Amino acid sequence: MRPAAYIVVAAVAGFIGGNVLQLPELVDKVSGKFADNKSEPADFWSTPAIEGFGKIHYVDTPAFKPGSVDGLSNKIVFQINRSEGDIRQPNLGLERVARVTNLYYAAGVPLDQLKFVVSINSDAVPAALSNDQFRKTYGVDNPNLKLISELKKAGVQVSICDQSVAFHNYQRDWIDPMVTHTISSGTTVATLQNSGYAFLML
């Protein structure tokens, strides 16, 4: 390769590297822009069913509104298999379950008519650890337990895949007692789908 070509390659690599290093800063700026929108009224976001989690901006529109469809089963199984973002914050998949719950409730479906099941597996398993085990592993209290507790209060059943527990080399009793053990996430989802549950991957 000619010397001039080396210079071009180095320049391009430096440009790309510099921009990659700036990526977290750019993400923070964009996130901050959305978070600090001063034009939003105080009640723009709400958490009507799961207090403090899964905030929604509710708009009353007739299209595909669950509260206005007669005979709707309102049965959903959610599968969560990722651990995204800051481990010190609640799992984003669980936050999305809270958001869906809030949306259904705001749309006029009473909580006792919601048949929601969460199946946690794969990389999301740490979210279901007891506080002691989570603290031993990550050095902080488990931020998911309050959210799981609020989901259960609303009638949402949270379950764990014992295959994933084993693959992570966790003991079964390391999982918080609020969480229901299942033989696997795959069999849980398939069983519920065959029982008329809609499936959402979060």
C-alpha cells in the first residue's frame, strides 16, 4: 500500500473512531432533549395502573381501542429475553409490560379483566433475582422488584424460565419468591398461545 493510502486510511479511521467515542454523548443529548421538554403540561405523562412505571401519554381514539371491543379476551403473554440499558434501572421489557397495562387500563379495561403473563428468560433472568442475590452480583439493590410487585398487584403474573436459570448457573432459590417458576419460556409461551393468548416479544 502506498504511503498516501496509509494516510487516507488513518484519517478515515480517526474520523470514525472519534465519532464512535462521541456516540454516548450524542445519545445523552438526544435523550435529554426528550426528557426536558418544557412545553409538556404536568399531566402529559401518567401511570394510571402501575404507579411510577410504564408512563403513557393517553390519547382517546376509537381505532383498535381494547375497552370498546365486546368479548375481547385481553389475554397476552409477554416474553422478555434482554437486559438493556443501566442494570441499576428496571428492565426495559418489564417497563414495557407496565406501559401496556397502563394503556389497557386507561382505555377502559378493568384490571380484573386483564389476563397478562410475563415470561422472563435468557439475558433478562437477572431481573428476577432476589435482592440479596442481585446485590451480591451487581453491588446494588434489585431495581426490578418494586416493578414486579406493582405488576402483581395489578394481576400480572410474572414467571421465570428455569432452563435459563440453569444456563446462568443460578440456584432456583436465588429467584425472588414473587416470580413463578416454569419449566421453560418456550413451553410457557406455546401453552398460552394455544390457550388463546396473544404473544408480544418485549
